[in-house]
Amino acid sequence: MTMLAFLKRSIESAMLLNTNLKFTSDPLFRETELPSSLPKLGVLKLNPSIWTVILRCLWFMGYSSDCESISDARIRAKKAAEILVGYAREHKNVVLVGHGFFNMFVAKELQKMGMIGK
């Protein structure tokens, strides 16, 4: 089985699953970014978690200042799903360890390809 992971916490999570597995790190599987804050709203003093929610909502509505757009993230997710299917065909099993919204996009693409699972 080949495991794919990117960020440090994803790699640590993969190693918790099984330290004997071969794993690969690929920036294609990185998390979706958040846009830069809005200049007019930048004067607001908000908790970082509140800014995260606001910026993620704006990103879902199409605002992508200084980051990957939602449509580009979906294109990247399709490529990621195709790679996962290729690994699964080659190795019979594959696990993607990641955290965040990008996993949701990859899962939707895998389901479109006929894969079953969560």
C-alpha cells in the first residue's frame, strides 16, 4: 500500500496508521488556500478563527485574492483523483492522508469516477 501525504501533520498522521508503509509527499494534495483579507475589512479586529470562516465563505463565493480559485482547486482535485486511481490500480490499495477542504473535493471527484466510500 502506498500512502500519500503532504503537510507535516498529514505525514505524522500517516505514520500513526502504519510506520512500515511507503508514503509519498506531493504538493498536488496540499490544502486549499485562503484568500488575502479584504482591504476594507482589514481594519476590523477579529479572532483569527472568525477571519478563517469569513475568508473561506468568501472563497466559496468566488473571492480568491492571492490564492488558488475554487475552480482551480476543483481542477487540481480531479488530477489528484486520477493519480489516486492510478496508484490503486498499481498497488491495489492506497490511502490519502490529509486534512481539510481539499479532501472533500478529491472525494467528490473519486465518486464521479465510480469509487465508493467516504
